[in-house]
Amino acid sequence: MYQRIRDLREDKDMTQKQMAKYLNCSQQGYSNYELGQRDIPTRLLIALAEFHGTSVDYILGLTNNPLQYRDKKAIHRKISK
């Protein structure tokens, strides 16, 4: 999980400080999440998934499909029409 949040951040060419600002936490706090030194609070886990357009399941390592969240939204829109 910790490597995934780092990879997602780096894929967007963001610093830890920028990510921490988005999440409204300190850079050190965010660094601790990436290093696995602190558990990520649920509200921040959800915010990370939404920001990166992926699912909490992907971040947690329950699926290897990073697009799962987007796919579900697209399916929901098709069903709603």
C-alpha cells in the first residue's frame, strides 16, 4: 500500500509537500504514510483514491487494476441513462 501511494504521487510529478497540502496534513505526516510508519486515516485514504482516480481497493493492494474506480463510474453512468 505504501509503495502504491508513493508511485501514484510520483506519476503526477508531485512532491510530498504538495500532496500533504492537498490532504491538509504536514509533509512529515504524509512522509510517514508513504514509509509505512503511520496508518493512513480512512478519510485520507478515500481522498487519495479520489484524487488519483483509483479505488481504495487498489491502494490497499486488494486489486491490481488502478482503473477500477473510473470503470465503475462509467458503468454507473451507462446504467443511469
